[in-house]
Amino acid sequence: MDIAQVTNVVHDIDRAVKFHRDVLGLPLLFQAPPSLAFFQCGSVRLMLSPPENAEQDHPGSFLYFRVNDIESVHRTLAGKGVKFVDAPHRVHAAADYDLWMTFFHDPDHNPMALMEEKPKRKAS
């Protein structure tokens, strides 16, 4: 079973669309009145929506964006005003790769992260 869609709660749809489209560079699929927006994130669709009730009014799940050069993407996003919680750092050493991450939030305080699986170099 694959994940098809994830929803994050937002309070200002215009601000959220600008952040996800213009800062993160995610492809905007469409907006549905009065306040829904849909983005493509690889094979998963991201829906941004205001909370339907008080129970839903809280930050969403972490979204982890897989990147190929975490340091470069970190610099680019920081240059666009993204405030990171930390610098890119190794969080796990597997046999064939090192897992690197760095964390940030969208304007509605939904938690997000960049992640890269850096292949280990083979000794020659």
C-alpha cells in the first residue's frame, strides 16, 4: 500500500501556496475554492487545508523531502528566508550510506525536513 496524499493544516492559503510553490519549488497541481491547494511531491500529493474544527487545528506530520545535495538545498532555502532549526547533519550511519537531515517549519509551523542518503565511498 502506498501513501497517495498527505494533508497539512494552514491558516492563510495564499501565504501557504507562495511558500510551497515559490520557496520550496513544489509543483502546484490546482486550488479548489474556497481554501484548498494541492501540490505534487514525487508520487505523493500534498493537500493544504484550513482546519475543519478545533481538533484539527495543530501542526501536521513531519514532511521529509528527499534531496540529492542537502547542503546546497539548505543554502538555497535559507537564502529564500527559510529559518532552519539546525544545520544539515548526519543522523544515522548505515552500511552503505549516511543519512543526513536538517529541520525547518512552514509559515503555519508544520514541521518539515530535508533528507539525503549519502552513499559511502568504497575504499580503493
